[in-house]
Amino acid sequence: MAVTYYTLALCTSKGGFEAIPRPKLALNLAEARDRLRAAGIDVTDARVMLIAAMEREVTLSRDGRVLIKSRDAEEANRVFAELRRVVGLPDTPDAASASG
Amino acid sequence: MLMSGGIDSPVALHYLLRQGHEMTCVHMDNRPFTDDSPLAKVVDHLEVLRARYGQKIPMYLLPHGPTQVQLMRETDRHVGCVLCRRFMWRSAERVAVREGATFLATGESLGQVASQTLSNMRTATASVALPIVRPLIGFDKHEIESVAKAIGTYEISTRPGLCCQAVPSKPATRSNLVQILQEEQRIDVDQMLDDVLKHATVL
């Protein structure tokens, strides 16, 4: 089944943008952590989630949920694209459009 | 007084100040599991209440993110909120002892979130010895919001911000102290608390 990250939208408390994969993923966070660090990105590894200090701080959960600590849609899209590139998250070229 | 940046804690603080208590506040800094907004809100809440009551109200800013990381790595996620809460209480109690305070206080009311079931409150507060005052325990959300609007803290509390990212997808609403104590054997509680207090900042 194809995975889509079709939501990159303001989270319920309006503090950041989140992207939720459908269906949920089962990411190898250790591998994701290593990829991020290899790209020179500082990562806090809380085992069930990673917090990456990218252009804006990003939380990546094992189920693939991404939370970007930015309230700027353009910035959030940029960070999300970079995260997907570095970690190798499933590619959905037409799906990741931020909306406020 | 534990201050979160939410709607409830400044209202609870307002009632205690109104009764004439000299208060010291504690904010558990949950970054990177949240953003800067809770701290900014607490700072603004205190500004409003300091002006209203003419009291200095010192605030201890304590780092809680490293504790959360350790809890997430070493303990059962299902009871993460209770374990987190126990650290908040213990940290607040250490501040209270340092300040010579005679009680702890929060803005908790029954049943609003996972950490506020009676079962979880009991398990969480079994970690401390000082009495705990909860001025809002029987209030409903609407009543609390009305007071928050009246005292000028509601607009601050409801500014955009991130929810705690460390909350598990299915937090326990009923917790068992025996299980909680077993979970805490996986970590060095005293060392973690020492680290928290060592990095305290007073605002």
C-alpha cells in the first residue's frame, strides 16, 4: 500500500505544523538518527521519537508522525522536504503541501 | 506553585495570592518536547499577577526535557505521564524545602486530562511529603475560564503553542503505585533530581 504524507497542517494547538502518514509507519529510528547525524544535524534520541535540530526543530515519531516547530507554512514545507530527503521518508511528490 | 502556562495554574495562583499567601512558582521547562511558548506564557502570567497583588513571586525555571528523554528511554511509555508528574512534584518539593515553603500547589481539577484522574493524582503525589493545595479541584472548565478572563490571564494562556510531545498515544488513566515504583527502579531518581536542581534558574 502506498504511503501518503498528505497532511502538513497546523496542529490542533496551532503551535506548529504536523504531517501524519497514512497508514502509520514503523520507522527504524536508530537508522533515521544515524542518517540525520551523518548530515550534521544534532539529534536528541528519546528512543520512541527523535528531535532533530534542523532549520527549525523537528520531532519524528516511530509511527512516522512529524511535527515541525514553525508557524510559517513555507518554512515548515522546506524543513519537511529536507527531513524527507535526509531520512528517506516515503516520497509523495504531490502530497506535502502546507496549509495554514 | 507549579505553573504550566495553561489556563488553570494562574487561576489557582490568583486564589492563593488573594488569600494572602506568599508564593514561589516553579515551571518545568519541557523543551524540546514543546516550544518556547509555555515559558513565555508563564512569564506573562506572573507579570499580570505580580502587578495585581504587588508581590514579587519568584519563579524557578527547572529543566524537564532531559528527564523526559530518560523516562522515554528507560520506562514504560504507558505510565509516562504519571512518572513525569512525580518528577514535577519532587522537583517542586525540593524548591519548597529550599524556600522554606509549607505546601505545594497546582491548578489541577478532577478529570480534565490523563494525569488528573483521582488514581493518577494519588500515585503521582505519593512521591512527596508536603501537603498539596488544589484551589480548583472542584471547578469545571467553564468556571476556570471565566475567572481567567476576569483576571486577564486567559488571552495569554490561549495563545498558540505546542502540546507536550512526550505524552504517549494511550496514557494510563489508572495507575498502580507498585508498578510505578518498579518503573522508577530503572532510573536514578535522586541523581536526576540533583541534575534538575543544579540547573535551576530563578526568574
